Amino acid sequence: MDLLKKVPVPEDVVHYRLFLVTPDLQDSKETLLRLLEDILAELTPLLVKYIWQQQPFNLSYCPEKGGMPAHLGGSTEFGDNVEDEWFIVFLLKHLTHTFSHLAASVHDNDGQFMLIEAAEYLPKWLDPESSENRVFLYQGELHILPNRVHSGEVGWPRESIPQLQDALDMLHKHADYCLADQRIRSAIDHRIQGYPDKIQAGLHHAHCYVPASIAVVLSRRPDLVAPAVSAFYLRDPIDLQACRTFQNFPPDTRVLTSVMFTHCLYAQLMQQSFVPDRRSGYTLPPRSHPQYKAHELGMKLAHGFEILCSKIRCGAFQEAPVSSDPRWRGFLYSLQRNGYFKGELEGSVLYKQLMTSAENFFKQSVTSTNRSSVHGPGEEILQVLNSTPYSLEELQKQETLLPPEDSDDWLNITPQELEVLLEERRGHRVSQRTEAFEEKEKEEEAGYSLVAVTQGMKDFIKAMSSHEGAEFPRSCLAEPFSFDPDAVTNAMDRLLGGKVEELDSDDFEDDDEDEDGEDEEAGAQEQAGAEALGSLRAYMDEMDHELQTTNVGKSFRNSGKGSYRADAAKCSVNTEEEFQPLDVDLNLVTNLMESLASQAGLAGPASNLLQSLGIHLPPNSDQS
């Protein structure tokens, strides 16, 4: 019932909290606010140029409530760009490493999504119900509070949920014991590998023909490209009504400028097919024109900006300067102490650029939580325009000085590159992927051995599963396959009643020293077992008799040397005289190959099952 009472978490939103772990540091409001200034100063160099898909990373003071101690918390809607969520994981790991007295928790609507990334290596007892208040980032590493099996051990029983403060105390006292398994930590580290350099690698610079006012806005606030793309991407007929006249961004002032996107934003803009209204004044050159893409991208951006400004509900918004916020002075002091301004003199060009970036970051990450809901991106766009004079002639002169745009070849990937990406999502190392591709090429040249297919299927059938679903064996191809023919023969004989003596001796034999009552009970069990086996055999004989009149036998291959059709015919004539056992492995492989051929290279049951078992079959080269 407790699970039903939980408040549902919105989709595409990540929630994070930072707690003080050290007991000698009181989690008072003053302490946490001073810590907030230091945290933001530490993150500013990483975040000033980061473009968020929907909402930025933000922190604010959260007072004690219920069983949760006072802490710093926030939430970010990442939308279609899940990379924002994992970047926040990197930020939290960085913070808990830099500030060793901090522990962080993070979750989304899927729960502990970090554990999902390392699901292959989790202990059996850990599931969504037992992970509450047990998973933390501490001292730059993932910690999982252990499961207590015996009294006196560190941890809590699986069925109990620890109180948050008790969990933080245990994390502080037994940090080494709570450290997550190395394989789990490696899987998460692999997912966030490359940061912070990955920030620049995830950006894309493209040339766009946009109205001069948009070029000015993006030069001051590059992050506003995200809400503009989202507004165009999620447009509806009511939004497009404002794009018939373009009162804010008319097309006659268009200039060529370089716009910075994230890969996600650029892909969203490129993949949208859109024809502007003829009344808008936006026309596109022929597709063969060398600047067609720049005109098309600029046209789409202009529609996004116009939609944002059309949603302003009141008059011109006058935003108070950041200097009026009492927290700005402490934040600025922390920046200076951390060397954010790189020794630049106050008033220099670089100093002013850094100051502008710091002010924008402060507005997004600190004061954004206190803004009125009326204050949206449209108001921010107009506020930038009102405070930034510009010259159309100067912007036109800068068109010849633009840096070259980035190649967008990353939008198109080959099937091999797609398979590499899928393997990366499974957590394999790059070296392992390379070896797998090399081995795959060798197999395609020399012929593929189908022994791995049959062994993988047998391992899958032998694996233990539960009502929650089938479990694929972790080492389905890593360990050699063992087969005991005697054990299988004995089991079949016992099932069919072929060896009554062994049945009696193995299952129903009594010790000589047993009492008479036990002998009678054993006799009753023996009689019941014999009746059950006799009934089963009679049922199987009846089923064989009915199948003899059908063509089912022709669909299976026998282990004899002759034709399987001839064997099937013989079996249908006289089963008792000549019986050819089935070749189970051959029938398994034949059915799998026929299923794969019917899929025509697309996803299906057979290919999905083999992929899950780690078996990669080469493409079918026989087109007949």
C-alpha cells in the first residue's frame, strides 16, 4: 500500500539532492547557503557555456520536512536530450569528490536510473523496492547501503526502508563497506566518460540566415536557442497564427551568422519538414542552392523565436539587475576566490565576457526558482533586445568573418556504427567491441559455426527465472558447455518407466532400519509414482498414435543417415519396428534459420533472442 501512496514523478525530469554527511557540520540554513555559493562557483566554469534542452541545473535551499533533513535540492526537465541527465550525474560526482562532506542522491521517473545502467551486475536482493534511501554518490563514488542477512551485520534487511538520516550516518561511518561493486561503478563511469571535454564535443556550429535581432540575441544568450527550437519543434496551428506577419522578427533584416546548437537541438531542427506561410515573407531558394540549408535553418529558428515572443502575456518585462540580489555578492566573491576571471583586469573585454556569462548563469541556476511563471523565454528575448543596441551594417560586415561550420555527417550512421552504439549501451568496453567485429568478419569469411547457437539456447533454458521474467545467463558463451549423455538417458528412462528397478532403488528404496510404518508409506509412494508414470506413458502413446495420421513428423529432421523424409515415412508406417530419434540440435538451428530468413533483416523474435544471448549471426549471403 505504501507504493500506491507514492507521489508519481513526472517523466523526463531528474531530481537531485545534496546532504551534509559530516556530523560536526550542522545543516543549518546559513551553512547550506554558504555551501551553495561555493558549489555554484565551482560549477560555473563548466556550466556557463552549456546549453540545456529544457531546464538548467539549479540548486536551492530546502528546509527540514518530515524525516528528510535540510539539504540543497533541485530538479531539471531534460526533455528529449537524456545526455543532460547524465551530465548532472557527472556534476554530482564531481561535487561529492570536491566537497567530501557531501552526499548526493538522484532519481527520475524510472527510479534509480544509475542502477539500470549497471543492472547486469547488481546483487539479487537489490530491486526498485529495496533501493530506497540506499543509493548515494559519496566522495566521488557510488555507494549502496548493504543488505543485512544476519543480526549484527552492517545494513538493513531487504524488506525495511532505512530512515534518511540513519542512512547518511551509516554512509559516513562505514563508507568503505558501502562502496558499490567495481563493476557497477565502472558501468556508470563508462556512461559519463569524456566529461567535461564531452561538452564541446556535443555542440554543433551551423551557418543560419536569421533576422539581425535574433543574431544579436544569440550572441548574448546562446542558450536561448534551446527554447526557440523546442517552440518550433512542438508548434501547433495556434502557434503558427503568430507567424503570418512576423511582427517581432521580419525577414527583410536577415543576416548570415554562426549559431551554436547541441546535437539534439540540431537534429530536431534538421529533421523537421516545414513550408512557411506565403504571407510571412520567408522564402527559400532552390534546394540546389549552396546556401539552402542556411536559409532553411534560419527560417525555422525565426519561427521558433516568433512563437516564443507571441506568448508574452503582459507588456515589456523589466528584469532587476543581478546586483540587487543579496546572494550575488557572495557568489561573485566565490568566483574571484576560485580564479574564475583568470587574472583579467576589471573592464577588459574578456573580463566583461566572463562577467556576462556569470550573470546569465546566476539568473538561470539561482534566481530562476523565484521567478514568476509569467516570466518565460519570450520576456528574456525582449529584455536582451532592449538592452543591446546593434547595427545592421556591422552584422553584415561580419558575415565574411564567420568561422567554418561543423560537418553534420554524424547525423548519418552506418549499420556497423549503430551496432557499436548499441554495444556501448550494453556497457562493453571498446576493446571488446573491436575484437567482436574482427571476429565477426573472420566468421563471415570462414563460415559461421552454429554450435554456439545450440549451446546458447541450452544455457538459456537451464537458467533460473522467476515470475518477473526470463533471465539470460550472464556467462552464456563464456563457459564451456558440458553434456552428460548418461544422465539424460537415465532421466528419460525414469520418466518413461523403462527401468523400473532403478526407479525403485533411486526414488522409493527404504533403509533396512526403517520402521514398519515407514515401509507402508514408502510402498504407497511407490504405487502412486508407478500409477503416475503409467498414466503419462499411456497419454504419450495415445498422442503418438494420433500424430501418425498427420504430416507433423515430416517437419522434423531425424538423426539417421538417410533422408529425413524417408525416415518420417517409415515411422508413419510402422513406428514400433523402426524408430529414428530426432536430432534436437539440427531442428533447433533449422527453425531459427527459417525464422531469421522470414524477418528479412528486421528485428524479430529469433534475432532478439540471439542478440540477448550475445550471439551475432552474419547476414544471409544466399539470396536464393
